[in-house]
Amino acid sequence: MKTGLVYSPLYLEHDTGTHVENARRLTTIMSLLDQTGLKTSLVEILPRPATVEDLGLVHAAEYIAHIRNQALHGGGWLDADTVLSSKSFEVAQNAAGGVIAAVEAVMKREINNAFASVRPPGHHAKRARAMGFCIFNNVAVAAQYLLNNHSNVKRLAIVDFDVHHGNGTQDSFYSEPRVLYISTHQYPHYPGTGHAGEIGEGPAEGTKVNMPLPAGCGDDEYLTLFHDIISPVLERFQPDFILISAGYDAHWSETLASMQMTVTGFAKIAQILKDLADRLCSGRLVFTLEGGYSLDALAYSVRATLDVLLGKKDIVDPLGLQTRMSQPSGLAEYIKELKKIHQLA
């Protein structure tokens, strides 16, 4: 089993100062991979900058030019949450290009699967708007690139388990029937989108699957959704490639959300997704880093995900389970409603 890892020190040069989305996220991950020796088991994938044409697959030309020009003039705030530094355009190009490099390596069978440890994250970035720490939509760019450049990828799935809804990714493909978008997210929470009734439009109706969850959900709730909703939806859709927006900010130690997931829970999600990819699309699977701001939880969750991708069975979770807050009620009825919406038996 060959698993690729996308990483470059260039990703540290997106200078956000004391912002919660900062370079320490990646240095903590890479330090743990070095300390544990796991990095030596991975195939290094060097990113390449996404071209303006690549970015233009999902972003407006005027927006791309605006980001480049603002970076050339030293950067600044793009919105209340998203900051740009002088190097951020180049870094964001390489974040999107890093995910493209990962999917290309999988398509060429140089590796079985991959994890793209990139920043800035991307799933909130819209066609002509940066938001939620995101500049370019890394996973959406890679998805459209796959559809445009590989005739044997006729449809693909994006599974987003970040604690925040990937509104930018959903918007990119809301009327595109070849892309199945699935999201689990805390609701109501930033950015306020992702209601269960958002299912796509026109020929894509039914290909967008949103599972808004109340605060306090943990491993049991997430794994139930993966078994009862996400797996059968993926089985029905039969994707030729599976992309994952991997946000680890549903961990119990996060301060930007109120979920109760554990490192072990994330590893079990990764195992479900790997098994599905092996069964449905010859193992074609790429994880792309989105959120996760509690540094230890992020690093251990990424390590656990990589262990799963490598085929290892033992899960290392030194953080364990926090004493749970009151458990959300009504999950069984909620699953029935989701099954009705998405016509699952």
C-alpha cells in the first residue's frame, strides 16, 4: 500500500500572524510525523502551482486577478475572517496545485491514495469571494480538473466532514450531476448554510447530501450517519474517485465548535471511506486538509488518518474521550427523515 503526502515548507509562508489558521497547524503535523517515523512510510508529493486556468475552473478571472494584485501590494484582510499576506497568492496556488498533484499521482497509480497537508484551506471559497480562512477552493479545483482531464472519471464524490459546511464547494457544483457532495456539519454554525433540504438543483437534484447536526454530537452519531446515510448514498452513486474535505475541528478539544469527536472516531471515518473507495473506485481516494485548530488533536487525527490509508489497524489516540455533554436526542427520527429526503430504503 503506497500512500502519498503532499507538503511543502512554502505553505508556512501564508503569514496570518496570530490568526487561528496559522503555520503552526502544519508544523505540528509534520513534527509528529517525523517523531513517530511515519513520514518515512509515505511517498512525498511535491505540489506545483495551480495555473490561472486551473483556478479558473471554479473561480472568476476577476477574482483571481484581485487576489494576485492584493498580495503583490502586501496583502490585507479579504473579509472579517480571511487574511492575505504578500506570499499568499503563491501559497494558495500551491495549495490547490498540491491537491491536483495528489489526484494525478493516484490516477497514474504511482500511489494508492494520498493526504494533502495544505494551507490555506479551501472549502468556503466561492467563485468570486474569499471567506472562512479560505482563498481558493482546493478540493473543488481538483474535482473539476479530474472531470475535465480524465475521461475515465465520469463522476466523483466529495465527502466533507469539517465541522463547518463547505458552502463554496457546494455552490461550485450545485447544478452539476457528476459531483456528489456530502457534508456533516454543526448547525446552526458558520457559515449558516447546509440545511438538509439543500439537495442540488436541475439535473443535479439529489446529488447534494447535507446532514446538519446539533452541538454535542460525537463518534456514535457521526459513525451512525456514515453507516446509515453516507455509505449507501456513495454505493448508489458509484463514483470513479472520492475526494475528502478533511476538517478535524469536530474534535472535542476545539474551541471554534461544540462537537465531541475523538481521534479514534476520525480514524474510523477514514476506514469507512477507504473501504468504500476500495470497493467502488479502485481505491482512488485523496484527503485534503481543511479545518482543525486544536494543534494536538489535529496532528494526532492526521496521523491516525494516514495510518488507516497505509493499511494499519492500530489507532493511536492519546487524547481519548472527554466526559460527554448531554447527548443529542432524536437521531433515529432524524435518520428516517434523511432517508426519506434521499430515497434510501
